[in-house]
Amino acid sequence: MNALAAHDREVLATVSQKLNLDFTNNNAAEAMLRLPFSWGGVGLTPSAAAATHGFIASMAATLPYLAKTGLRSTDLSSLSTVQALGETLASVKEDCRPDECPADLKQFLTKFSVVTKDSEGLQSKLARRHASDVALCAIKGGPEMEALYTARADHTLSSAPFRAYPLTAEFTLTNDEVRFAVAFATNVKIPETPSVCSCKVNTALDASHAVSCGPKMVLARHNRLQRRIATFAETQGITVASNVRVSVEDSSRQQEPDLVLFFGTSNPLEVDITVTNPTCPSRKERCWQIAGVALRDAEKRKRDKYENQANTRGHAFAPLAFETHGRAGQPVLALLRQIAAHTPGDVGLSPADMMLDLQMTLLKGNAECARATFAKAHAHQDFSRSRR
């Protein structure tokens, strides 16, 4: 285990060096880096922990069958493998050990020397307890880290870009986009981040603020998503009418939805796309503690604005809401399934393929927003210095 722990430290050092991100003395950020994809993390799970869980679970599954081997009359506690098992059990924290797994070696041998259902899925249970302990470490990093964890946890969409296979140009991330993705997912500070933003409020600048500042880039991210959804529908035989947004004022002034999809055999569907930031300080009271609140609020705002008018035209309406960390509303998933159901013949995109594409598009849009916000802040900072 010492060798695996050393390996894990080297991997973390390599990641930090390659991305120029410092996780030293930042346990909360490292915890988000270590969390599995299914928990909204970056998925850099320590190999030492994985090996521990696999070893314990494999021993629990193997012990009942030793009675049928030449070891049936042997004192198991004298075996070096079993002694290593005792050391491994002792190394597992109490909070990370499920009830089905005794900490005492003798109790473990007694329990699992006979076939028991408690040995089934034991590795997964150990891994979940370990992930829960890592998540607690992230939450203890302060209100901002708790908000980040709430925004990303318990859904796989937030970590989708880390699981994508870059086999096509659309799924390929630049080095800067990968770096931003990791920093955004862990709340670790990018070294060259200016201290304050160039916006009128002079807000302290971090990744969360950067992805929501600047109407022009926020609109560009919106238009990226709009184009991808329209492309999905058109590729799979659906007629689409698009209302291209050229400015934020245009979006707020006009009441036309982003897209109207004509399926032919059912009522046309009007959709409007929005991206909301669940870690925005203005939403601190609700969204920072309850997952999905920002998404539901955004959907309600869109329904209040567009649904009645759509119904008067004999159309259905669906708000397509995304959070900056990847969570998507049920109307998005429903639309992707509806598009997939209209695929002509046996060739087309699955809902999972389309959702992964949208997650990559969202991440690219976030990185573009942050890049522009940082550039403006640097320019403002230099201008301020020149006037002194």
C-alpha cells in the first residue's frame, strides 16, 4: 500500500504540474479532484483506496471456498495474506467501513468463512463510504466549496466532459479548456487570475463569477447550445425554425422562443434555452444548499415568459435549462428522447450521445466566458496601473 500511496502522490504532482494548478494544502479542492465521476468529481480516485476495497472484498468472497482446499485444516490467521488482511482492515477509517464489514480480523474470518450475501457488493459499499468521506472533506472547505459540491454531486452530467472520448473534433478539448474544466470542478485558483473583475461592481474574480460575467460571452454560450440542439433535430429529420439572438437586449425584448420544432405528427414544440449559475452569490440562501433549485427557478421563469403565448398558437412549450456545472432539466432529457424517436431508419444519435455533446458544448462555452472575463480584467488592471 505504501507503493500505491507514493504512486498517488506522484500522479497528483504530475496533474498539478501539467495543468499549473496548485492543490498543495487545499484538501477541499483535492477532494473534488478525487471524487468519482458519479459524485460530480474529476475521477482521480486514489489507487491505494481502490486496492484496499478490492482486497477486502475479494477476501470476503474467497474465504468460504478455502474449506474445499488444502488450507481447510490450517490456522488462517497464520497466513501472510490473512495477516495483511488484518492490517488492511485496521487501516480503513471507521466512517468508511460499512456495517457488513467487521474491523476485527477474527470476526471477519468467522463471518465470511461461510457463504453470506454480505460479501456481495462489498467493494462497492466500501467505495461509496470512502467517497462519502471524501465529499465531507470537500464540504468542510467552506460555504463556496459546499455550494460547489451541491451543484455537482450525485449526477453524472457535471463530470461528462472528463469521460468523453475525443474521437471527433466536437469532443476534443484544448489544453486551456481541460485546465479550466479541472479548475472549475475543484474551485482551485488559476494562478494568473486577476484579483477583481472589470465589471462595474468590481467583484472578486474566480471561475464561478467568470462564467456568468459579460453579456456578450454569456449569449455566445447560449447560441452554441441553441445551434447544437437545432442541428440534432435537423439531422434526424425534424423541421426547425430558429430565432437567432444577436444581443441580450434582443432576447429580453422579444417574446419569440429560441426554437420551434415541427415533428409533423404532433403539435409543434417551442423551446427556449437558458444557463443558470447555481453558485452565484446572489443565490446563496437557497441554491447553495439544495441541489437543482437554480435549475427549477430558471425553468419557471421561462414558463412564465413563453408558455401562455405558445399555447395560444396551439404549440407546446418546454424550457431547456442547464446549470453551469452541467445539470440539465427533465425537459432537456425529454426533448432529446423525442428527437431520437424521430430518427429515420436505423441511423441517428442516441439521447446519451446528444447529451454528451451538449455537455462538451456547455464546457467550451464556460471556458470561453472565463477566458474573455480574465482578459478584460487583465486589461482593466493594466489600464488602472498606467493612470497612477
